[in-house]
Amino acid sequence: MSDRPFVKICGLLPGDDLAFTSDSWITHVGFVMVPSSRRFVTPRAVLGMVEQVRDQVQTVGVFSNADLESVQEAVRIAHLDVAQLHGSESVELCGSLQDAGCKVWKAIPVPLSNPDLKAILQACARYMPVVDAILLDAKPPKDAGGGVTGGHGVAFDWTILSDICTALDGFPLWVAGGIAPENVHTLFRTCKPYGIDLSSGVETDGRKDAKRIAQLIKAVASIEYAK
């Protein structure tokens, strides 16, 4: 990959310092609209943040098993660019959102141990015709709260990514789960995804930390992306 990757900082909350969005290495920010998440924000609260960053980054709403109308309404109210579906949403729902003019990313959960590469690729293949990107995220730990499908700060086995990148053949692939400034080089030695998605890896005491984000930017900027 000759072009540098997209970088998304997810789980922003009202009151977070959004100055980092002016850095060209940060391309997307995400807002969690899953009520059971500790990072939950309402569409109205998100709109206030979107208005601050509209000219710097793309904005993403994260949903889990919400119905079509709820996702469309949240995207409309918050003026979001992308709907990221992080639950067990159907192919049909993804297609309906896309047909309505919404950019759609579908998250595929990857078990923390013994991931079934064939099953993951089959899941990707089902959704690729009706989404704009696939996001692979670590499957939540068993003790995670119900409905909270991401943001747990754990990584899956990245060694499977090379085969997945090859199979997707250039289709936009995002990777999430356990990425941090300290290990992003390891990830990019394994494969070169279209984008990376971080939340807890750039937090301190549950809130986004400008210093951690600066460390991430420095680490990502130092990676060689040319083929």
C-alpha cells in the first residue's frame, strides 16, 4: 500500500479535547450510539461535536442491532458521514441503508483464540456487496456487558490478517481491537489495512488523552507504507 492508512479515533464524548482532529493523520472520528455502552452519546450531543470537526474529519456513528429507522434518524440528526454497524445486523438492513444513500461499515467479530479464517471470510463475503467497508474487531470478552460489542481494548490474532487482506483484494478493511501507540508497528508488519480504529488504546482513565493520541500519530507517521 503506497498511501498511508486512515485513522479513526472512536468513542468521543462531550467535553473531549477535539484539537487532535486538525492533524492530517486523523481522518475519522466515531461516536458510540449504543445505550449500554459507557461511551454512549445521543444524536443531539453528537451534533454539537460534529459541528466542531466537520471540516477536518469524517464522522462515524456506531450502532449495535438498532433498526433501520433508528439508524437513519440518528445519522440525519447528527449529520454523520458513516453508519458503522457493530451487531448482528442483516445483509438486508445494510443494503437498505446503502440504498438510502448512507455509507455503511459492517463490523465482523473475530474470536480472541482459534479464529476460524474460513468463517470470517464467508462473513466478509456476505456483507461486501452491501457495505462500503468491513471492520474486523475482537469479539467481546465473556464478561463484557450485554450489547457492548467493541471498545474493550483487546486484540485478536493479527496473524490471520495477511490472508484476509489478500482475500478481500483491495476492498476497504478496517482493523479494531487492542490497537495502541505501542503496538501499531506490529499490526502493520502483519498487514497494511485500509484503516485502523482506536478507542481505549488512546484513553487514560476512560477518556481520550491528547498525549496518547499524539503518541499514536507519531508512531503511525513513522511507519513505512510503500510496497
